[in-house]
Amino acid sequence: MKHLKYCIFIFIIIFSASLFADEYPRTGNVYGVKENKHIKYFCEKESHNILSCSFEMTNVRPKLKKSDYDAKLKEEIARALDEYQKYPPKEDKEKCKKTKNDIKEIISIYEGKSPIPKEAKITKEELEQYKPIHIEDLKKSFNAMVKLECNPSKDFYKTIPKFQLDKELRTCLVGNQTWKQTFKKAGDSWINNAGPQGVCGTVDLSRFVKAKSTFDKIVFWNYISEKNVTNKSADSGIGLMKCSDFDEGEYEFTWNNSSEFPVSCDYVEWSMY
């Protein structure tokens, strides 16, 4: 069965490749070598040496990298303590009692011990998607709400960021991005022919290059994304970012890198890109 699936996969690749077995890329899929990104492209010739392409990229990445955890935790604890000093919380006994009762009922519903009320926003199908880890996170979140109203101590404020960041470590961002590029033929490759763009003078060096392949007379294409910032001293106009902050790394996308990749996601959030 595994052998059959592999043969089918190879056939699909070969068939797809045959659609653009020409001197230029037509339609295809390429996969990130360094990152969990997938790009689908559609290209048409404008002239004998000019190529116009549309791209659609799907990106899956962690919301918070482990390497950034310690620094982010220190920063968020400092921010929480600053908020505590500026806006000292007050205990509200009545609200505390009501919150405790409300949360007890909610947890009972999520644990399947109580029926879902008719006015509830969550459905039975949605509730069935919750795993024990999600229920545990809900309990921690609700317990934090109770403590904020019943015992909002300074020590408790220090613990809030850890809970939030621990959850972000287990959250994946999924984004989608579309764009268009024009390429000019250069030998066996097609190179983006746009000049410097914007206040940063960003030059797009993205290109299609022929891939080495064992399949006779079938052309495969890899895509390389790269940008060069020529005016690094300028302000980008995007928040506090400077032109020198922009990524100038080279990212390769290959036609045959569609293997499965492991992700540790208890949660998924949609992202702009």
C-alpha cells in the first residue's frame, strides 16, 4: 500500500511538471526548505523574455519560539508589575462570589458533566473538539479571573505572563499571502526585474531556477526569495521598524520538498501573513 501511494505521488508530480515542461515555469507548487511554507504559482509569458507570475503562499509557524521565551517572559513580567503599580486592583467580594459560581457552571459544561444551555454560543460539535489539555487551559484561565477579583496580589500578577506565554509556545500561526512579480529571462533562470521600491529602496532579487532532476526531458523549477535593502538608514514608515530591520535572507523553495513536517500545536490562530 505504501509503495502504491508513493507511485501515485510520483505520477502526480510528473504529470504536473509536464504541464510546464518548457523553457519557463507555468504552474506549480514549491515548498520551503528552511520554513513551513508552501507556494503555488501561475505564470504567463508577456513576451519572449518577460514572465508575469501570481503567487499564493501558505505559512505555518510558531507564535512564540522557544529561543525567545526567556526574554519575552522577563519583559512581560516587568510590564505586568508596571500595570499593577499604575492601576492597583481592588478586591470585589460580590463580583468574586458571582464569578466563582459562573465559572463552576462553565467548567461543568466543558467537562461534559452538565448539558449545554440553549443560550450558549458553543455547540456540541465544537465542544467535542476540546481535548483534556484545552480543558486544563480553560481552568487555568478561569482561575486567573477569579484571583484577579478575589485576591489580586502583586505575586499573582507575576504569574500571569507565564501562563500566557506557555500557551503561545503551543500555538501555531497560519497565514496566507498573495502577490505578483514580473521576471526577465537570464540564461536558464528567470529573475525579478523590478528596481528599488519604497523609501527603503528594496530590490527584489527573487528568481526561478531550473532544478536538477533524474526525470528525463521533464523540467522542474525551484523558486528563491531574496531581497536587498539599499537604504538601510531610512525609517520604513511601518511602526517603529527601520529599513535596516527588514529581512535580507535568502529562502529557497523546491518542487520536491513536500514531505510531512512535525508541529506542536494545541491551538491555531489565523495570521495576516
